[in-house]
Amino acid sequence: MNSLEPKLEKGFIVAKGFCYKYEKMKRNSSIDLMKSCAIFFVISIHFLLNSGFYDMTIHSTLGIFWIGIRTILITCVPLFLVATGFLMNRKELSAQYVLGIVPVIISYIGISLLVWGVLSLVGKGSDFSTAINGIFDYSTDSYSWYVEMYLGLYLFIPLLNIIWNYKKEIKNYHVYIVFIASLLTFLPSLLNSFGKVIPDYWQICYPVSYYFIGAYLYTYQNEIKKISIGKLVTAFLSALTIFTLTDTFASWNQEFQWLDHNDYFGYQTAIMTVLVIAILWRIPIPKWSVRLLKALSTATLTIYLISDLTDQFVYGFFKHEIPNLSQRVIAGPIIIPVAFTSAALLGIFVGKVLNFPFKRKKERKEN
């Protein structure tokens, strides 16, 4: 497998009568695949929320199946956070960096107003003042909690990078950072299963822990690639089986139990996230899929946010057509592709519209 380090492609560019040699950054398709899987997992796990799965009593093979699928899908947000750490662990504080958050804010506000406007047209939207207030408390778009979290993480990244790069020449310095971050965020869900053993106050800081994991995977990717695919698949299947059985026993004859260990800051999710990424890195990227993965990867935020709108129409339709809860859950393999395709198409289009001014500005600077 080739290195995940962005590659440089040499060439020439002619401008104002002069010929300049340049080096063009080649896009990393493996990271595009990771981010594309993350956004697919987001839309898919929303199926469990919107279909009524969490209201279903777990007492059948169907329930066990979806618990297993959820164990994989819950890695969606961690995959985004790890990708952020992988791609941004070399960023430094500057005015240009801080202004880089503007497109995110514009996309968030624009899509929130779009969601409100469309829902208002069909008689489902709130009044305008509630919508405006909802932008400030991240409720106009019901999936926008991620933006609230990411804004803080983005501004904090240059400081996290100072920590990451400060004493990197010291042996096991990076191991120490990842271990402490995991000890504070992920391990309490394991060690405190039968009573409080270690502090759990810092569990909410899991975005920082996943960021450092991403930085670690970037820094030591060559060593990680030496692990055989057979060992990775065996570890993945073993973890999936154990975690599925654990959650099944915890939820048997009752509704699914969403507990610390299977939440974003849970040890199950952390382990599954690392294994999913390590396996995705080994998947060869067909040439025909490169453009598709790039389009999905570039528009993950807009797809994520616009899915609040498309989900309401998709699940409104299927709840009407399939009123029985069990039958609707069985229809997941049909509903999920419909939900993802509608959100992806609309999200990519809206993303191009909202980012058009920033793209033109970037092109003017390059010229």
C-alpha cells in the first residue's frame, strides 16, 4: 500500500508571460474513502433513530443484527474526528487559519435557513424568530450539534498541534499523549463498568482524543501498515462479535441500552474506529471511484446538515407506507440507500452553491 502522505506532482504553469515550475498536491483517495464511509455511516445510523429501532424490544435475530450494524455505524463521528487529526496536525495559528472557519459557518447558517424554509413551505417549520434563535443554539437543523462541537475543536487545533509537536523527539512522547487522552475519555466506560475506579469527568473531551489518534495514525502510518490485513480482519470480527453480544445481553427483552461503553466516548467505539480505519487504508481505490469519493468527501458537512431535511421526507414517506415498526426495520437495506442518495445529491449541490464565492476567491489568488 502506498503511503497516505499527500504526494507531490511536478509540472509547469504559464502566467503573465513567464513559465513557473510548480508542485501540485495530489489528493489522498484513502482519506476520501474514510470520510465517504463516515458520511454514509452517519446517514445509516440515523435510520436507527428515525425508523423507531430504539423503541423496539430486543428479543429476536433482527434486533441482534441491527445491534451489530450499529456497532460499526457508531464510528461515524469518530471517523470524521480522526480524519481531522490526520489532515490538520501540522497546522499553525495564523489569521488565515482562523478565517478558514468562515466557510463552515456560512454552510451551517445557509443550510439551517434552507431546512427551515422548505419545512415552512410544507407547514412543518417553526416561526422565523424561533428559527433565528435556533441557529444560535444549534436546533434549527437538528443534526447541527456536530457544528457546535467542531467550531471549538477547529479553533483549538493549533494549540493541540503545539502539544503534539513539542517534544516529539522524546521516546514514547506521542504514546503518552494518546494514552492519557484515552485514559480520561475512553477507559472510564470500561474500568467503571461495575463501580467508579477512575475519573470520568473528562469523557466529554472525546473529540480531542480522536484528534490525537488521527495525529498518531498520520505520524506512524508506515508502522501501522506493517500489520497484516489478516490480523486486522480477525481483530475486527472478534471485536464486532464480542461487542454485539455484550450489547445484546444488556438490552435483551427491553429497548436498546445506549450506555457509556457504546457511546462516542466508549471503549467499544474507540476500538472499532481504529480497526475500521486500518482496514479501509488497505482497500485499493478503483480509478472510476476517485471522482465520486472526492465529491462525497468534499461535501460531507453539507450532506450531514442537509440530511435533516431529506430524512424528514424520506422517513415520513416510509412511516406512512410501512406503519409496522418491525417491517420498517426489516426494510432498512432499502430505506438507507434512498436516504443516503437523496442527502448526498442535494448536499453536493448545495455545497457547490455555498462554496462558490470561496472557490472563486481561491482561484483568483492562484492566478
